[in-house]
Amino acid sequence: MFITRKGIPEERFTNKVFGELSGGEKAMSIYSPLFAAIAAKYSYAAPDAPRVISLNEAFAGIDSENIAQMFQLVHDFEFDYIMNSQVLWGCYETVDELSIAQILRSVDSPVLAVARYYWDG
């Protein structure tokens, strides 16, 4: 594998290079081949089969611009997805549409409420 970074020529992606990356860059370098592997596995499925991925604490540590790129990658691989996060809303230009459920609960309350939102790009 190789890595291309702004202002740095393409180089072999070694453990040393991985160790020099920021937390967000490390996360992106893990998500990209993971998504490619999942897409390759789904390529054996029926054309109308769902292509589901589920991410817990999706894109944690990745900045907003790179999250948009990650959503573009999810879109390009035609994944159906479920993601949860304390901070991620998914309202990016690279997201065509999205159904969002926010769980609301007051501290020390046994009652939960769900606020639903729809993003249509």
C-alpha cells in the first residue's frame, strides 16, 4: 500500500509512516482499506442485496473536511449504513439524504425521547 499526503510525494505505507500520522489521518488510513475490503466482499452478493455497514463512534477524531471525504467514499461504494456518534450529524454535501435519530435524555431520568430529522442534501 502507498499513501499520498498534501505536499509529500507518494510513499510506501509502512508502520513508521503510520506512526507519524495524526489521529485523524490514522483513522482515515484504516477506514479506506476497510471500506474497499467490504465492497470487494459485497461484489459477490446479488445486485439488489443491501450493502450494510455499521460504525460505532463513526469517524471519531477526523476533522469535518475529511469526514465529508469519508461520506463520499461510503457513497461511492454504495453502502447502506448505520452510524452512531456523540457528535456526527452527517449533514455534508457528499451525503444525498440521511435519516437521523437523536436520543434525548435528561440526567437522572429513566425516560428517553427520540428526535427525528431528515437531511435531503
